Amino acid sequence: MSFRSIGVLAALFCAHSLNVSAAADTHIDESRIWIAQAHYQDVQAVREIAPYFTHMRVDRAQQTVTVETDALGIRHMREAGMQVEINLAATARMNVRDRALTTGNPDSIPNYACYQTVAETQASQDAFVASYPTLASVIDIGPSWARSQNSANGFRLRVLKITNQATDSATAKPKFFYMSGLHAREYAPVGVNLGLAHWLLDNYGIDADATWLVDHNEFHLLMQANPDGRIIAETGKYQRKNTDNISGICTGTQTSSHQLGVDLNRNFPFHWNTTAGQGSSGTKCNETFRGPTASSEPETQNIVTYLATIFPVHPPVVAGQAAPDDYAGMFLDMHSNAELVLWPWGDTPTHSPNDAAYVAFGRRMAYFNNYSPEQSDSLYPTDGASDDNAYGTFGVPAFTIELDGTGFFEDCTSFQNTTLPANLAALRYAARTLHAPYKLPQGPDALNVKVSASRVVIGSPITLSASIDDTRYNQSNGTQTIYAITAATATVDALPWEAAALPIAMNAVDGAFDSSSEAVNAVLDTSLLTPGKHLIYMQGSNSSGASGPPAATFLQVVAFDDNIFYDGFQ
């Protein structure tokens, strides 16, 4: 990708207002990427341009669409009857930070130290295994397109599996499959995926929630789902698709709207090519080219095959019946950059049979990142997408999260200060629901889980406390009913749903369970506990009858206080 110099951009900025109408600018540089905003009168115009753009940032109140695009994309918006403006200041900022990508160390991403290359990501996966051999392993799930053509080229797709191998048993653990990098140019999703791996592994035995999540669940993290395309994007090019130059051959100047390859997120077999061209494209050079057939690409085939090894199939979803509400596990595909939490279906406005559960869960996650929670088809359709495929094939709760709208190459300050912490919070919440994600988000959250002392002598009472809150929903795009808290319980060394759990009733601090948010406490008799570190779980219920996900804290129990000399002297 070539960019004009900052001097040219500065001159443009001085010569024009902040936004300049693309209709008046007949000499838009064909080789450049612009940040453009289009005003629409009818949502049908948004659906019309959808095959040319994805991850559009849509402001319904202002009726605008903001995209990063080239001259061809701007023409598509104008042909749809939209009034298009180029934000010169935002374009200048984007191009200044992205120019560094064309120079520097080819083994890293210059000016983007917070993101890892494909090679660095694979090295990090190997380092996790070396540092945590009983918690982490790497699974090779198959070749990229380039590797499938020539064993000397391309990459192997690698899943980092995180679980405590010592707690494996005949009872299957819930599975959390989290995929990023399916679209090559989206840097931030891979960074969040790596961030989750670090949080789970680096905090094991230190943070109570990280510990029980790794003990009781399996995390399958596919960090670089499109490595061939990613290494092109690492040079600063807006490559979205894989590098299939047979099925996806595209001649002429390569731009963001005109590139070779197949869009892997339109190539999945479930409901492939079902929207008469609105949800994907049959044109090879288009960004959303769906491929010649469903699952034509090795990357797609690898993912579909791997999912079948970890998720049970629930065919009733295809027949219009809901997946069972006690389904354990979750599928997540993370992208950027439109600030959305999305759920099926993407190819039809018809609600899925599990829609009420999806709405509750989506709004819970969106509480943490403040993104818009909505069904995928709410503005424009997509077909052959990964989340519809996971849900439609297996019945597993499936979501797509679109990260912040600051750019495909999001700057590191924004990523580290905002995007990463907000979305790690959403992922930590989601992980706590894996036992029954269609049910638990409909109950209240447990937070501020504490013990009055982290260390206690056997037989000494200790106070447990928490906040039980049903209000933590993102209430945009409709409203979610909030219920009063009716109960809270604590369990020791057993999750609330396990047979060994002995629930301890907790009390409302204000004397009555009559509010949607309650401070609760209880006194724990430690006389029956053994010396060592114990996990204390706390969970709340609301007046709808739903119990929410538990949260945990540690309690260290000792046989005697080793700070006291027992010969009579202190």
C-alpha cells in the first residue's frame, strides 16, 4: 500500500474543512486508504453496500456509516445514493501511524509493538507450553492455503489448549473455542486472544477465578486463523482474505476493495450463499468473495473439522428447535472494528430459537465493553459466517465481537488502555458462564467476592461477603428486564452445581432481599476444613428463578498461627 506524505495531507487539511465531500473530489487517489463517512436515508442502502464493506461502524441515531476504504469503496457508497465525506484529519492520523509498517524489522510490526506477528504468536504459544506444561498444549489442526499447496510455504494453524490436565476425568469439561485473525488486517483481536491466554496462565494459583476456570474448563484458542493473509497485513496492506490465488485469483491493482483470496468468514458451510448476493459476493476480487463452494478453503475445513471434535452436535437447531438450555461451552469469533456484540442469525432477520438467551448473554458481555448488542442481521445480512455455522451445526452458543472502531490497525495506546481491558473483562465474564451459557447470564452477577481474612486458623469463624447485581446489562437496542435478588449462597471447594457442593445461605446486609443489587454476607465455620488453600464460590439468584455465574476467592487455612510461639512467649 502506498501513502501520500504527511505534508500532502497537511496541505489538504488546510485547504479544506475537516470533512470534504467525495462527490466534489473527482481525483481521489486510487492507491490510498481513506476514512469515509456516508449518510444514508434508508437502511436498505446500508444493506446494498454491505457486500463491499464489513465491520462498518453504523450510527443509527445519526444515520451514518463510517468505513476505512479506498476510492472503489467510496464509489460504491455514492452509487447507493449516499452522501459521502472524507475525514481528512482522521485519515492523516491513520496514515502517519501506518507509514511505519512499510519499513523496519520484517520479524515484527513496526510502530505496533503491542501486536505479535504470526511467527511471534507461534513462539508465544510454544513458550506457554514450556512454562506451563501441565496447563497448556498446542494442537496442530491443519495447513493454511499456502502450506496446502507447497509444504515449504505458508503455516500450520495452531490451537493453544488451556486446561489443568490433572483435573481431567471421565466427565467432559465445557469447551470455550475462541478464534481471532480470520480477517488478516485486524490486529487487535489476536492481541486480545493472547491477553486471555496470559491472564489464565499467569494468574493460575494466584487469582481464584483464573484458577477454577482452568481447572474446570477447556480453552481452545486459535489465535492466527488466517496466517497467510496476516503476513501480508503485517506489511501495512489491508489484506482481509486468505491468499488463494486459484479460486480467488484477482488481477489488476490490489486495493482494500479489490484483492485476491477468499473471505474465510463467508466460506463456512452452514447457510453458505443464502442471501442472493447481499451477505457475500460471488466476485473474486471483492472483499467478501465467498469462494467457489462452501468450505472450499483449507482454513475453513480445518476449523469445521476441529469444532466437530470438541462440540456435540444438536441437529434440532437446524430444524428450528432450541438447543438445550444446559448446553455447556461457547464459540467466539473476534473481529474489528465496529463496536458490536453479535449473535445468530446473520443471514435472516428471523430470531434464532435461543434468541432470548442470546439477548441476555449478549447484553451481559456488552456491559463490559460498552458495544452495541444485536442480532447479526439487524442492519445487513451475512451468509457463510463462522458464528452461524457453529450455532447452526452444533447448537453451541456462538458470538462475534467486533472491537473498537478506531481502525483495523488500532494504535497501541488505545488497544492497551481501552480495548484490551474492556474485552478481557467481557471474556472473563463469559468464561464464568461456560457450565450453562444459555442459562447463567439470565441470573445476577456476583462481584466483590471476599473473605474477611485471607488466612485463618482452623476453627476460627470468617466472614464471607459479595455484591449480587442483576443490573449489569447493556440496555441499548431495547431493554432487558431486571429482577430483584432473592438469594445468595456460598460453597467451599465445589462449584454450586457439583454434587459435593454444600450451599451456605448468605444474608442481605440491609436485612431483606428486595433490590436488584444486594450486598450479602455469611459466617463460615472453618472447623471442618483441612489445612491448605480453599476456593470459596459465591452465587446469586433473582426473582425470575435464575441463578447467575459464580465468582470465587481464596482462603488459606492453617493448623495453628505460626506467628505465635507456643512455649508461652509471644
